[in-house]
Amino acid sequence: MRYKGFTMINIAGLSIGITGCLIIGLFVWDELQYDKFIKGGENIYRVYSERTTNNDRENYVVTPPMFATRLQQQYPEVENTLRIFMTNGRMLLETGERSDYEEKGMVAGESFFNFFPLKFLKGDPNTALKDPTSVVITEDIAKRYFGSTEALDKPLYIDKDTFQVKGILAEMPKQFHLDFNYLLPFSAVRIPKERMEKWTWQQFYTYIKVKPGANIKQLESKFRDDLVKNIHPITKPDGFWYIPHFQPLKKIHLTSADFIYDNAVRGNETYVKGLTIIALFVLVIAGFNFINLATARSFRRAKEIGVRKVIGADRKQLIWQFTGETILLSIISIVIATVATLILVPVVNNFTGKAISFNPILHPALGLLILGGGFVIGILAGIYPAFILSGFEPVKVLKGMKPAGDSNSHTSWLRQALVVVQFALSALLIVSTTIVYRQISYLHNKDLGFNKDQVLSFAVRGNLEQNLEAFKTELKRSPDIVSITSGYGLPGDQFAGDGVTIPTKEGNKNVAASLFIGDHDYIKTLGLKLIAGRDFSRDMATDVDEAFIINETAVKEYGFVTPEKALGQRINWAKWIPDSLHRVKEGRVIGVIKDFHYKSLHEKVAPAVLQIYPPVVYKVAIKVRSANLKNTIAFLEQTWNRFSPGYPLDYKFMDESFGEMYKAEDKLSTLLWVFTVMAIVVGCMGLFGLAAFSAEQRTKEIGIRKVLGASVMGIVTMLSKSILQPVVIASLIAFPIAWWLMNKWLQDFPYRVNVSWWVFGIAAIAALVIALVTVSFQTIKAALSNPVKSLRTE
């Protein structure tokens, strides 16, 4: 109570630091709990493959159907296998009372509940997926579609097909890596037997459960050797081969950030570790503040310590006294931080989509842990100042002499060192946050090679496919619809990846390709840029059966040298629906388009092949004008309802799909800004306290200097110099570390910004300006003080 300013700074700093640590601690704990509730989970592994081509290597989560077959049949260590079919898109769910599109549907084998024993409210998990017409739904779906009516054994229509509800799941565990609303049996898909025996068709998530005590490394090695010997000869002609890996169930959530075609709820181990370190930074800065201010305040308490020692206090008692004070401050800070965390947890849940709970009263172990943490923080922050304060010699301090702690002592050097560390951490955060922000802006604003703005798409449903041309013609009556295309494969959406064949003198060469099926208006609608050759033309009847358009990367990968030389090159493609005369489409390259990013910028552009193939129509994309959007959407819905009356129109704008790809980075950027501001605020509070102390200690010196003619600006400069010097040193220490860390982080992005020198310049200026503004109040106040008063006081 005697030193209110210092006390408030200490409590506020520690409260902010502890609050940051508590929130990040709760977040990290939640991330580490994924799939730990699954009984026997230590024996469950997900199989993924390192899919290798001649030019690239990527981790594919989807595997061929034969992975599970081979593992089950030929490896006695494998107790059971599970396949989950990769599906994409929204399906229409209907009952008599309600209909709506649902996104989270899964198709899985009968062994699903043997692997993942989720809690059933109704139904039998052993038989729930046996019948091809059965469906298991969550409690939420049951309430939304059946209300208070009993849902078990009732019909549920999914895209107009009838299914019987054979199981109702309790609320899904929040820390489960699979997120679904309804589950269909694998038998409902009716995949032909010959398709299930393919090694080149990657459409399944494969899980294995091994027998207790099985050597998983040995099993993985045997399976890998098996594939190299027996399967690589089958897949290599198609331009790729597999290197299988077994991923422990409990590691799926945090160690799959760079996996392709993953259906899991994914975290990011790097981001979790980074945020943990940043939270500790803030706490360390707050702790350093306390040590700084406590040692600086020792001059004020010198006489108090002298008197205590004269009347019989020994050093141990003084150490306990001062450590007790810091523990008291720490406990007060813990209480404030706990209240702040209770208030902030709902905000964090809303931001992260989690369901983190925090209630130290209902969970006594958590409350005791936080209280114990308060004691530990108090002891660690106060033990050094306690030893310094208790070591003052009473004879000297009672005579008015300065105790150890003047400007040349080790305590002064310690204060300077702690300020350097504080601002080094702050400068590191400023640089890191700036570079992360630049990279996120780059991801959102980079030229993707096509125009995603004002393009909406929707799936072809009902009888629309049979009347597609009439539907398009009707839509073109609107002056606000610029262009329409249809087919399979849009940027930001699913596309095929089954490759093509290039005839050469040595024979047919199989090469990888991202396959896009469009129509004559595909390039026009998406704003793709032709750099050689021509677009598909309705005047050229042969374009439907013989024409291909490829991208720049395909030109290089296929050995066509230049876009101009690629024109006329032959490409063959095995038709999905072979006719009696032609099982293979044999054609030539008629055009080359500029590379466009049809996937996330986390992945490199791959060879892309565009063609017209009328038998396959999955989606329609429409380019609209922005001026009259509301009326355009209304016209589109009216037209849709005439052609597909049984299905509500379910559209999505293309720019939304691309925006969703970078949610993790967007959240990281926001969190970095929050913690950077926290670290700067805590650091500035300590700097403010030190400036006040420095001005107070030099009161008489300032008075003498003013009497001798020193100017206000001269005194402000003198006082600021000693405070700002550590900030400069801190920047020099922080910048090389920040450069190394950010370059390492940016390596995860094939398309990235450079770590420019001006970022460090801005960070240095920002740190200096923040420090200068922080200390200016105290330095100007000291410089403007009346020298007569300061020289007359004892």
C-alpha cells in the first residue's frame, strides 16, 4: 500500500503474463487430449503413404482399397482393418418435417465401432452398419430432423435414397479426430469388385488395429518391402509409387498438418509449440519486470531494512519477509488472472471452435495446480531481490550511505540485462508477427492465375443433367449472368488425379495429371489465360473427342519444352465410361494456359489437363455481375426450381472456398498480434517503473544540472539515453534469431514472401518509439521539476 504505483505495475504485469499462460495452457492441453479417450487406442494406426513421382514427393492420407485387404490377409500381427471412403460435397437429408443439406457425412466399414467405441444412445454398434440401407446419426441430427419423435428404425432420405436409422450416437467427443453428423455403411456405395482390387485408385482412409505387443516398426518395414517388390511394378507405369507409413492414432491430430486429402480434424504441432513459447515469453517478461522493480526499489527500503536488522531481524527472516511479499503479489495476480481467464475462455472457444472448459472450483486439482503455480512464480520472481535486500549493511544505510546497488553494482547491471531480455523478446515477436502477417496477406492476395471473384458454383442434382443445356440457355437470358460452364473439377473444389498417357517412340509414357473436365466456356468463365494455341470451339466438332488444353507446368513435366512446341503433341486418356468403339480418348494439345492455383498455396502447382467429356457433369459454375447480385440470385433460384424442383439450390462463391484454406494461418496471425501486444504492454509497464525510479534517484543531480544551466531537452536526453540503450542492444540480439526462425517457418510454403531488411528496420523503430513514449512522461516530468524544491529536500 505504501508504494502503490510499483505494486500496481507488478500485479498488472504478472496478471497479464499468467492470464496468457493459462489460456495457452488450456488450449495446448485440449490439443494434446485428442483420441486419448479411445480404449485400446495405443494399438490403432492410420496408414498413409508417401506418394512419390519422378519429380515430387507428398504425404497422401488416401490409400488404395487393397492396402486394407493385403494387411488383413497376409500379416498375422494385424487384428482388424477399417476403410473409410473419401467423400466430398453436401447431401440432402429429408424427413417428413424437415430437409436440409448436411456436409459432415461419412461412409465406413462395419468395423468402425470396433475401432472407435463411441457411445450409443439407441441401437446396437455391432449391427448398426451391416445393412446397406442403414444409417447411424448423431443426437444433434436426431433432434433436428425428428424432433421429439423416436428416430430409431425411422426412414431418413439422403439425396432421395431411403435409409433406416439403426443407431443414434451421444454427443460426439470434442477431442475426436473424426467429425461427422451421420455415418453410412460401406456397402451402401456398391463399388464393383474389380474396382476394389485396384492399387492405383486412392480413395480410402485405412486404419489397422494390431495385436497387443506387436512390433509396429517391423510390421511397417515388412509391408513397405512387400509393396516395393510386388506393387511398385503395377503403379510405376502410372508414374508413381507408394512408401507406406503407420501413424499412431494419438498423433493424427497434431502431426498431419501437411497431409493431402485429409479428413481429420487437424491441429498443427509447430503452431502449438510456438504459441506455448510465446506465452512463456510473456510470463518471463512479467517475472523480469518484478525482479527489476524489486531491486530498483531497494534504495527506498534501505532504511527500513537497516532498522529491522538493528532491532534483531536476521537475514533468514528478511528473506522470508520479502519472498512472502512476492508470493502475496503473485497470489493476488493469480486471482485476477483466474477471473480474466474465466471471462476470456468463451471468447477463445468462439475463435478456435473448441469447447474448452475452465472451472477451478469444480475441478479442485486444477485449482490447486494454479495456486501452486502462484507460489512457484512468487518464489522464483522474489528470491533474488530478497537476497539483495536482506544483504544491506545497517550501519551504512542508517548513516545515509548508498547500499550496494548503485549504478556500478551488479544489481544495476542485472536490471539492464533484464530490460535487454524483455525487449529482445518483444522485438522478436514484432518481427515474427509482421512477417506472418505479410505471408498471410500474400496467400490471400496472390494472383491465382484465374478470376475467382463473383463466381458461384453448385452441384448438379435431380434431373438437371438431362436438361442441362436448356437450363444454361434459360440462365443466359439474364443480363447479369456473364458466363456459365459445367463439368467436373473447379479451383478450390475436388478434381480428378488419374493421370494421362503420352505416346512416344519408346512406347506409352504414363504421367501424373490433375484432370479437369469442362465445356466450351470453362476458360472464359474462370478467366484462365491462354498463352499459346486456342480455346475449345463449338465450330470444331472434333474438340469434344480429340482436344486437350494443358498448363505451363505440364509443358515442362511432359518434356514439350515450350508452349508453342506443345501444340499438336499427342495425349491419351483412359475414359471413365468406355464406349464399345473407344476405350481410350486419343487427342492432341490445342492450347496452353498459364499456371493457375486450383489447390491451396501450401502446395505446388502440378501438371493440369483440361478436356471436354460430356458423360461426366458434376458441377455448374456461373460468373455473375456484382451490381445486381440479389436479383441475380433470386432469378437463379427461380430457374433452378423449375428444372430441379426436388432439391433446394445449394450454391457457394468460389472466393469463400479459397478463404477457408488459410483459416489456420489467419488464426495464428491474430494470436500473434494479441501476444505481441501483451508482451509490449508488460515490457512497457516495467520500463515505466524503471524510468520513474531512475528519475527519483537522480532528483538532486537534475536540480544541480538545472541550476548550472542545463536545458530541459538536455536532461530529457540524458535520462532517456540510459533507458533506450538496452532497447538498441535487445534489437541487435533479437533480429538474427527472428531471421532464422521466420526463414524456417516460411520453408513450409512453396509460395512465400522474402524476409526483407525493412521489416527489421520497422521493428527497431517501433521498439524505440514504444520505449521512448513509455519513459517520456517520467523524464519530462523530472526535467520540468523545480530545482529549488529538489535541492531543499533531505
